[in-house]
Amino acid sequence: MNYHVQSQRELYLRIGLSRPHRANDGRHGYWIQVNGIYTFPEYMDYIRCYDDKEEQS
């Protein structure tokens, strides 16, 4: 997977914030999470989460 990501011309990360979080020491904040990784011009067909054939029926 590292080779695939490094060989792409563009890489986009879809980043989100969690709900407000309060740490044990009283600080308030948010968790940052990566919700998606998009590579261009190619994608890794064998790790896709859905099947295009199902959507077309």
C-alpha cells in the first residue's frame, strides 16, 4: 500500500473532527480523524468498500 500511495500524483485526505472531548486534566478539545484517503489518478480496486455492479442494478 505504501508504494501505491507514494506513486500517485495527488493524494487527498478527508479529515473530520469528533464531538467535543474533555481530557482527564480538564482541557477541552476534539479528536482529528481521517475519514477517507483518495489517490489520483489510480485507486486500489481490491480494497474498495463497495461494488459498482451492485449500484448499477
